Amino acid sequence: MTVCSSSRDSTRNRKARWLAGAGIWLQEHQILIRRVQWGVVIFYALLLIVPAFLPLPGIAAHIWNDLTTFAQFVFWGIWWPGVLISMLLFGRLWCGVFCPEGALSEFASERGRGLAIPRWVKWPGWPFTAFVLTTVYGQMISVYQYPKAALLILGGSTVGAILIGYLYGRNKRVWCRYLCPVSGVFGLLSKLAPMHYGVDRAAWDASPPGQKRQMVNCAPLVPIRTMESASPCHMCGRCSGFRNAIALQARRPNEEIVEVSAHSAHRWDSLLIIVGLIGVALGAFQWSSSPWFIDLKQGAAFWLVEQGMIWPLETTFPWWILTDYAEKNDVLTLLDGTILLVYIAATTLFLSLAVSLSLALAVRVTGAWQWQRFHHLAQGLIPFAGGGVILGLSAQTFTLLRADGFDLNWVSPLRMVFLLGALSWSLWLVWSILRQQAVPVGRSLIGVTAIFAGLLVPTYSWVLLFWLW
């Protein structure tokens, strides 16, 4: 037993040294990281801008022979699903090392006006609001299908990042910290990462006077000394080794949500998880394949015709308001756009109520009502909520590959395993949270069962999208 224990300790120590060394390597190679970032900026700009000025792909277009189709596959088939998965594995390493918007915003901030950050920028509801508005607007203009729409949304976000960087802060990423539409999602998923930059406060306070006068430029404005969560940290490595108190460390994937989120979870996170990632995102992925959407639109059209109101069926808008590509036989009328919004709103309301009521029931059956317990349990749904978004985005990956003749018979069982795995992970997190709060086993089981019942509703919605429709 002693030999086995010693061997495990030795292996653990080697891993700890390797991770700490990786953090130091990042800290010592910031110039190289800057060059990598500018390489990503150039690649991003080419794939985003050039296709918007090319003719739309024809029937013979493939990933390997058409730049627009290639860019569509890279952005929506590889880039975004890959970035979300990277959050689960490495935390927000993408933000600190690769993100083009972050690099451009910080570059602008280094040369900008350096104004004080106004209160409206710091409003904590921006990550939720921006995610919802961007997701819905993206569906209205078909952002996954057309390069002009992608340029408008992604390019508009990039312009916003540069402008905010130029105006506010000094050498900071104010946009990333407060306004980025996906910052909230990244922050939630990074809580599950098996690594983070740990802070030894005792070593910090005991550091020599010379080190205390040193400073670290934390671009995303994280209060490093009191940092407990990996959520705001961009994993850039700049603070690694600072005051001999900060090191890249391994941790249990559930550790932060079970322990740290007990006192740090708040209502905006819960809204993003329940309403944004489970409700709005699922409605946005689902509407174009839903027979209910068709039935609702046809029913509304028949009623309008009976009333002699034809104009909603004929009125169209520019492509930047509602999809309008007549050459591709893809045009959304006023009626289409209205029913789209109604469908997403109704789906969001139904799913959010189902999940929220199950959480509320779990809180009530496990003790006296506490909003903090509600928000803490909502954090346990992050694997399921984030996994759903990854599943939805991966649909674009497989759609494009299938169109190019790839055999994808293995995708359906893989999706099922992924969905059930995300659901199981969330239920285990909920159980761990309740046990960490010293809820008796019996009541914990009832609470987990209540939340499981609520999650069956969005689970069935994913089943409808991928297997029944």
C-alpha cells in the first residue's frame, strides 16, 4: 500500500510540475502569443470578409473547392463547436491566447483614450442580454447559411470590441470582461475545466517587498489575489508565478461548481443557463426543422387570407433585417419572421418554466426556500445546457459533411451518448451540490428526481430535433 501510495504521489507531483511549467512557459512567451493572435486575426478576417463579396455557392460547391462553403464549415462546423469544447478542457485558453476579438480590443486599448469604464458597461446583465439578442437576430438573417449575415454579426461584434477597447481602459479587454455576447457562455463552461490558475494567498501576502511592488497586467480585469473562479480568467499565463503565489494547477472538474458557486452563483448566471442556453438556443436550433413551425405559419396564413390581409405574406425586408436571398429561393416574409420570433419565444417560455419549476421544487423539498440554493442548483445544469449548444452547432458540421458525401451513420449514436452523458453529468452535479449542503440522502434523491423530471422536457426537444423530425 505504501509503495502504491508513493507512486501515485510521485505521478501527481510530476503532473503538478508539468502544469505549473506550462503556465510559466505561457508567461515567458507573451511575444509569441501575440504573434499567434495576429495570425488568427488575419485568418479570421480573410474567412469573414472575402466570402461576403463573392457570389453565393452553386450546386457544385464543396468545402474543398469553394471559399464561401469552406468558410461556412470553418466558422460554424469547426470553430465555434471547437471553442466551446476547449472551454470544457482548458478553461478560457482560447480567449487569452487565440481570440481575434480579444487581441484587437486590447491592441486598441493600448493606443486608445483610456477613459474610465462607465456604469452602463458594467451592468451584469449584458452577457445574458447580448447572447439572447445575437442568437435570435442570427436566426432572423440566417447567420449559419450566408456570409453577409456572418460578416454583419461577427464583424459587428469585432468592431464593437475595437471601439470599446479604444474608448475605455488602458491595456485592458473591457469588451471581453463585460460586453462580449459569448463571454457569459465561456465563463460558465470554463467552470468545468480540469485546470485553473490557483492562488496561494498566504504566499502572496508573504512575498518579499520587491515583489509586492511588481504589477501584472490582467487584461480581463480579474482581481487576481482574490480569484477563486476560472470563469473570468483568460488563461493567458501573464500572472503565472507572480509573487510565487500563482500557478496553473489541476483540479476536479466538478470542484468549482460544487464548492465555489455555493456563494458566487447569481441570478444572471441562472438566466443565461435556463433561459439562454436551454430555452432560446434550443428554440433557435429547432424552428427550421419543426413541423409545428410550419403548422403555425400555415394556420396564420389561412386566417390572414380569410381576413383579406395579404400583405404580411408578401412583405419582405432587406437581408440584414430578415433573410432575403431570392436567387437561392430563401426569403422570409413578415409573416415568416413573426412566426419565427413567436416560435422561439414560446419554446423558451415552455422550456424555461419546466426547468425553473423543477429547480424550485428541488429547493423546496430539500429545505427552506433559498434563492442562493436555487442559483447554485442551476449551476449544476451547465453540462446539460452547454452540451446542448455544442450539439446544436455540431448539426452544422454534419450537415455540411453529409452534403459533401461523407458517411455519417455513426453520428446518431454519438449524439445520443453525448446527450445522455451531459444529462448524467448535470444530475451528478446536482446530487453533489445537495450533499455538499448537508441535505439528507432521502431529500437529495427527491431533489435530483425533481430536476431530472424537468430536464426531460428539453431532452425530449433534442430527441424531436435529431431523431423524430
